[in-house]
Amino acid sequence: EYDESPVGPYLEYVSMGALVSKRGTVGQWGSRLYVSNAEAERACVRVWGVPATAAAIEFEEGGGALCVERPPESAAAPQIEVSGW
């Protein structure tokens, strides 16, 4: 969740594809990047060279654990819901 950015506030969801290791440090490799508006989608490509997809992203607070209630699907306008945020 970005409260401030050059394109204004937006939400981001990354589908993680793999764990990676380099020089003893472990990280995660994202396979797909989703953002909540078209301006952020364009900025991801322009600034970072990373393709992004605009999606309806909803983070719901509360709950005992972080859970993806509705993962992205192969649709023109994916909808993503994460609870326990």
C-alpha cells in the first residue's frame, strides 16, 4: 500500500513465483505485479521497467492471519481480495 507516490496513492499485489538466493541472502521473485490504477501501471513500466497489470485490489483489515481470499485470475480486469491486513 503506497500512501504517497509520484502517481498518488495506490495498492500493489505481487504473485510470488520463487525463492531466490544470492551471496547468502534469500529473497522472493515476483512473477506478476498488480496495481490498483492505470497511472501506477504505466509508472511501473516507465520507471522500473517492470510490467504491471491494473486490478481491483481490496485489503480488508482484521482477522488472525493474512489470507488471499480472491487471487488474481487470467481476466482482463482481475479482482484481488486480501484479508487480515
